[in-house]
Amino acid sequence: MHERESVTFESRGTECAAWRYRPEAADPPVVVMAHGFGGTRRMGLPRFAARLADAGVGVLLFDYRGFGDSGGTPRNLVSPRKHLADWDAAVDYARSLDGVGDGLGVAGWSFSGGHALVTAARRDDVDAYAGIVPFSDGPRTLLSVVRQQGLDFGLRATGAALRDLGRAATLRSPHYVPLVGQPGEVAPLATEGSEAGYRAIVPDDLDEAEWNRCAARILLTVGLYRPVSYAREVDCPALVVEATDDQLIPAGTVARLVDRLDDVERVRVEGDHFAPYLDPLFDTVADRQVAFFERQLR
């Protein structure tokens, strides 16, 4: 059993909203979690957090600035630099909490799998890292998406990104594109099956006008982000869960990430990028994650 309470912490002067999951166990370890590309903490992650808390591991699950219930503008701006600052603030806050033990882990899904990896590499107080279908190599991921979507998609996506960057340079509000879409549409998540998979993890009470949009610049700038370049600096145990039919994360990027981690447990599950969030795979992935953090943080 566990309790969940709403808490906030500050990141660069802006309030971030979070849930703290408190197990019944005394002085439990804690795992910091955040959502993936363009999402909120309500999308798919509460079940994972609850499973950890029921096993006696505390969780801090937060929204990035500009997303979900957190403050900050512009809204729905995917920025690795800003997200990483929020991760640092979240870990600092988790370390400051009363009633927690010494063990601290970080866990990320998809895009946040890369952020959690960089956080584990940069800090010396992270004791374990888990990446579920982790993003780790922007150039190779972007190339894979363009190969699936076609050159016309690449050209239109570049045009939308440049338009947004132009607005940013003149201090105007972002140019938004849909976050998810059908193949060929200009959206970051528009490969085959991505829209259906993403919608399957969105709670019914979330307003689509709030979540299904994204500042278009990430369509171009994502190619500059390579968390895998930090992998050799991670000196804590790692868990990497790979989906065999992932339509967003190229298998080669996962193999390269695993090869660069010193102490890693690699798990392959059959399904696409979103399958680990959903039944019937959820129990398999959640159980492996719980066992990993119990083993490494106690």
C-alpha cells in the first residue's frame, strides 16, 4: 500500500508540479520519474509509480516546465536543455525530502530515458538508472523517421521547424504542429502506429487542445541531442528495456547505448514503442523495473 500526495518544487524560478508516492515502509529509497516526448505525468506513468510504491520504493513523478500542471511559458516546448535542468531540480528536491533513505534512482521512458541517462552521468548521487524504450541518439532517430516518412515529410518538417525558430528569434509565440499524427503528417510522432499507441496512454479527461501540440523547432533540433554520448560516464547499474518492433527508437541506437554502459541489464519485450505501458506487457516491464530498483537501491 502507499499514499500519493501533490507537491511542487522550483526549477529556474518556475514551479514544477509533481506527485510524491509514499510507501508504508520506513525510510524507503526514491526513484525520480518524468514523462516522455511532449507528454505529462498522467500519461502511462502512474501505474509504474504505484507498482514501485507498493513494493516499498518511493517515487517522485513530475511534469516539466511548460507541460501538464507545471508553470512556465511557452507551453509545449520540448527542450532537452530545459528538461535536463528540471531533472536536476527534481533530484535535488527528492534528496531534500524527509522520510526517505539514501538510495536514489532515475527512470525515464522514451525521450525522458535520454534525460535520465544524462542526469545519471552528470551526477554522483544517482544509484541506479532505468530507461524504458529509451531515446539516446537524435541524428540516427531523426534519420530513421525521415526514412519511414519520406523525403517530402523531411522537407515539410524542416520548413515548419525553421518557421518556429524564426518566431523564437523575434520573441514571438511558437509555431505549433500536432504532437501525434498519421504517417506523412507533419508531427513528431507520426510513424506507423504512433498516433494510436500514444492515444492509448492519454487519460480521457485530458483536453486534446492542451496536449496534442508541440513547438515545431524540435523537428529539427532533436537531431542535435545525443544522450548516448554520456553513456560511458554512467557509473551506476542500468536497466534498459527494448521493444522489438519499436517504430520510433531504432534498434541500433539501443545496442550502441547498451554497449557503452558498464553495468547494464538489457531486457527485450515483443511489441512496439508503446506496448510497455499497456496490457499485457505492462506487468512484465513493471515487475522487471521493480526488481531492478529493489536490488540496486536497498
